[in-house]
Amino acid sequence: MEKLEGTMIQNLGIRLKCLGDLLYHEGPLLSHFVNEADECEHYFYKWSDCDDTCNRWIIFKVSENSLKYFLRKN
């Protein structure tokens, strides 16, 4: 497996509010967040890996249309 160098992000520049976990197995795997300043702005946190010191998450913005398709299982 290729070793990747990650970057710890202390501050995203936005405040996110968790709406809930979409996938869960012994902990959240995929969580849904919205921007507190603009609740039309949606983000997913996807758990990707961990080691002895930290968990690693991929954070990505999701359009409202993509979110609707996902929740409708399209």
C-alpha cells in the first residue's frame, strides 16, 4: 500500500453542525454536517483510517441534489 502524507487541519474556516451519522459500525463511518452560517451547504465526513494516535477523515462538500439522490438510494 502506498504511504500518504496527511495534513492536520486545525480550522476549516467554517463552523459545521453535525446532523447525524449515515453509516455506523463500532463508530461513525459516514456523517452528515451542514455549515452553521448556510444550512444549504452540506458536508460529509468519511472515516478512512486510524493508527495508535489518531483517526483520519475525508471531508468533502456535497451538493443538495447529490444528497437527495443518495438519501433516495439513487
